[in-house]
Amino acid sequence: MNVGNIKANPDGRLAENILYFARTLRAAGMKLGPSAVVDCVRAVEQGGISDRDDFYWTLHCVLVTRKEDRQVFDQAFKLFWRSRELVEKMLQMFSPMMADDKPREKPDAAEARVSQALFPEESKQQEFERPEIEVDASFTASAREVLREKDFAQMSAAELAMARQAMSKMRLPVAEVVTRRFKSVNRVARIDPRKMLAKSMRTGGDLVLPQFREQKRKEPPVVILADISGSMSQYSRTFLHFFHALSENRRHVHTFLFGTRLTNVTRQLRNKDIDVALQECADAVEDWSGGTRIAETLHEFNRLWSRRVLGQGAIVLMITDGLERSEDLELAHEMDRLHRSCRRLIWLNPLLRFDGFRAAAKGIRTMLPHVDEFRPVHSLDALSGLCSALGGSYQSKYDPSNWMRSDILAA
Amino acid sequence: MPTIPASIDATEELLASEGYVADRSFATVLYLALKMGRPLFLEGEAGVGKTEIAKVLSSALDRPLVRLQCYEGLDVSSAVYEWNYAAQMVEIRQREAGGVGAGDSVFDERFLIKRPLLKALEGKPGKSPILLIDELDRTDEAFEAFLLEILSDFQVTIPELGTIKAEEPPIVIITTNRTREIHDALKRRCLYHWVDYPDAERELEIIHSKVPGCEESLSREIVAYVQRLRQVDLFKNPGVAETLDWASALIELDKVAIDPETVSDTIGVLLKYQDDIAKIESAEGQDILKEVKLELASA
């Protein structure tokens, strides 16, 4: 890269440091090409910068191209242009005021990514902690309402990169549906008589050129119902990460979390920055790792939300272990209602990965007849596990009736 | 004739002279965009003054404004140029009737219908137009790719005529509402700025400059209330445009202060979603007004 020929700074130090700064940002996951650095130096060179703020906004307008990168940039700017004495001296012409760092309770979003990019060795030790698991609560169901708050570890740049890769490979079971509407296309397909006629009018009908159309395809909406009760709490970080990635990739994704109550976190997950999204989810939900009331929350969903979000042939992804204690009849009724209002109901059960899983639990037996697919998920600790479980089309091994056969139940 | 500002301060003054209240960060970006001849890429919620900036620049710098409103299915023939087929046909018939041979081609500039992008390339030096590409996120990606050529070289190729290149590139302003992500290749060629909701002080200034008839105490209340609303978890936060509409509405109703009744009568000016309105009309919403009043009284 040729930044040496920028003449404004004969010693070239500022240019060099901007280069290092850009590299820091790149390591923190921002997409920056070499030309961005050249532009950046040019912009600084245009002059007119009178203080640190101007310098900040000059770099900002060239290096940041997405809203969600603003956090990363802000953190990196504070850390980078503070921690290095050499730079500080050189920046004296930009009135080097120290950014005042107030003590804060929660780390700012994206801080983990930036500090990892700046100090790779140090951050290796503080691998993200998983949310604590209460062993005695796992794999038991209770309708007890416990209101808890949750704090998720921040995502590292490596995790995000892996997630993106996994998501790009994944195909949802019903990825696209053909609609009855047509759209015009520029290649040879079905003849579009109406457009041909309209277009020929321009030439007074002398020239009639063929125009084409084809049937529109669209992605059906995806509605996610995920269990966040105690028995599922160890997976919730992975879930939310997956839902966030899914909401980013597709247009209509609605996400609901349930334990003892139902929470719609669709809007929280629309935040482009994953850390902010997780934090907002954590704030919105009041019943983390509590008990489960599947029937009641499903009832609430069916009553309040199903008409609003299950239109246009939605697919429902249900993620729960199905350990539930409420009345069979009610649960069966609500499951049935849900099943009848969507195109496809897919149940993802983390219990299924254990060998010798039997659909013996009462809740599972009640729900099974009402789902279209019953899929296992091998490792829920990583997002790739979820992607591989949900990807791909229907196979007969997902047929829920496999698990309902009497010999399996008896064994 | 007004020229392009020579410093960030001058840019701020220029905007202020047209009644556009901008913060320092925005003035910096705008200054750099004008100075470096780069397109300015503005993102932000609806109603924060993205489109307005193009109009302000056009009148401040005394240059024509060429606006390209994007929509799904926008194609080259409605964005760049189109041949006037009917006129061409008439010309050919006339030539036939007059016994004149084929002679000159009918692919002449006389038969070219110029659309916004082509018009924007016609600027004379020092007088090049402001090209506003509004709501770019509404077009499809194919059109975005087409824009790349225009935005990097400021030229258009018409097969029958050749390449048309701008004598002086236009000042380009692109706005999006983020209904989808714009490709990096396009963003890379621009200077990016996220237009945020203004803070209370700046919003007050905006009301002063845009709704001059609004009394000081009323505008303070309006700003405090709207700022407070933006902190509530709403489906769509009220933008600056809504604040201004509300201020004018309250003046029309001869109000000098906000009271719960006024709020519930005029809330439709600020909030446009039924869920949001229901939320504000509940007890929680009533508390907001009380708190705002208390705050103002204590300040």
C-alpha cells in the first residue's frame, strides 16, 4: 500500500499511525480496504481540523460505513489514541485531551472485540464465561415463576466470523415458496403479454418485442418460539446468537422467548450489533432460567400473536425440551391450534441427542403428534450445531411418528 | 455567487444561514465531502433531516437540485435516459415523405429524453448541480451496481452516442432508511454519516429557526416531551419532522402549554402506530408528562 507519497506530513508518522489504527479496526471485525486508509490520510490532510473531535469525525466518516460499527470505532478510538504515548505527542496539534473514562458497571458493547484486536495476548486468558448453570434445576420442569436477570458474555470477533460462515452455509427447510404473482425478468422465460403490449405502444405499435415474466418466489416468515427455562438456560446464549444471525439474513423473522411468560424479542434482536441485541434481550425478559409453562405461554401466543405473525405461510421453529407439567389436554389443544395455523411446525429438541431417548415424558408425548418434524440437535454449544440441525430438507428420520411407535415407548 | 466553504466553521455558518441546525460532526463530514468531491452517504431514521440537507445546500450554494427518488423496479430508462421513440418515428416518416435519404441518424441528442442522473452530469464548472439520490435502499441491487460507474467516474455510456462525462462532477447526496443493507462497494466510494436524533439543545434551536411563532416556554416543553418519548420503547420514535409538525399544530390550536388533554388530542401528529399511541395514552404515558413538567419546573 502506498501511503508514503502523502506529502502533508513529511515524517509520515500520522499516516503510519492511521494505518495502524485501521489495522486495529480490521482486526476488530470491521471491513476496511487499503483505499480507506489512503482516503483517511487525504481527509486529514484537507485540513480544517481544529480539535480532537474534528479528528474523530474525520476518521469516522471515512472508516465507518455501517451504523453498527460506530460502537467499535468509538471504543477503538478511545483505546488507540490514548494508549500510545508517541501518538499522543504527535496529536498535540489536535489538542490531545484525554477521553474521560467514567467508571461503568457494564462493559460497552463491542468492547470485547476491540480490546481483543488491540491486545491479543491478554484477552486470551479471559475467555468468555458461559452463563452459570444451576445444576439442580437442569432437566427438571417446574411451573414456579422465578424472575431472574441475565448477563451474557460479549461476542468475540472469532465467534462472529464463525457464525457468519455457518449461517452462509445453512438452508432452512422451507427456504422459498413460489407465489402466484409474476415479476418481469430480463431473460427468456414465460411471455408477458401485457408488458409486450404496453411497451409496443411507445413505438406506436410498429415494434413488438418479446417481454418475459416468471413466478415470484419469496421467503416465508419464520417464527421462533424458544424455551429459556432453567433446563434450557445453558443454551440460551447460542440460541440468541443464532436468532440474531437469522434476523439479519432474512426479512421476516419473529422471535419469542418463553419460560413462565411470553416475551417478544423481535425488535431487540433487530439491533445490528450482537452485543447490544443480547443486552436488550436480557433486559426485556424477566423470567430467565425459571420454570416452564408451555401450555399457558402457547395459549398467550395463539391468542395475541398468531394472527399477526403467522400469516403468509409462516414456518414455526420451536426449541424446547418439552419437559412440562401442565394439564395434557390444554397443552394438546394449544399445540394443535399452533400446528393448524402455520405452514410447518418444526420442533428442535436438545434432549434427542442422548442415546436411548424415549418420548416418555408426558409433555413430549402430548406435543409430538402435533409437529411436522422432530429434529435432534447434536451440539447446542455452538451455532454450527443449530445450523446443521435446522438446515436441509425433510428426511424421514425427522418424522415424529418414529418416536410414537409403541415398541419404542415400551422399550 | 456562493462558493464551497473553506473550513468546518464556514460550513457550519453556511448551514446556519439557511436555518439548518447541524452539529459539529455533521459539519465536518459535509465539509470533507464538498472538499474531496465525494458523495455523502446519509443514513438515519425517517424524519431526521436527511433529504432536507440537499435542499438546504441547493439554496445555500445557489445550485440546481436534481432529485432521483428511488423505488423498487427503478430502471435505467427512468433514471438515466430514454430515446423518444415517437419523435424518432415521426422524423423518419417525414424524411421519407420529403424524399430526404436516411442521412443523419435519428440517434441524436434532440431525441434523447434526459432523466435525473444524466441531467446531473450537465453542470457547468462552478455551477454543477446537487444530485439527491433519495432512499436508495428501495431500489434493487442491480441498480445499485449501475450507480457505481456514475459515482466513481461521473460518466454515462450511451451506446448510440458515446460516453457523456461531467465537466464538473455534481455534489452527490445519498440517503437511505436502512430497510436493507447497501453494498460495501458503493459505500466505500462515499463518506458515511449516521444522522441521529438531535439532543435537546439542538432540537430547541431547530424549533426556533423553523417555527418562529412558537413561544419559548412552549418549545421547551415540546422538546422535553419529545426527547422523553424517544427514551420510551416505541415502535417508531418521533423524528424532528414530527416535532416541528407538533409545534405548528399546537400553535394553530392556540396552546401555550402542554396538558394531558392536548397531548391525547394531538398525539397522532407525533406517533403513527396504534400500539405506540395506546402505550402513551395509558397510565405510563400520563406519568411521562408529569415528569417532564416537574423537570422543567425544577430547572
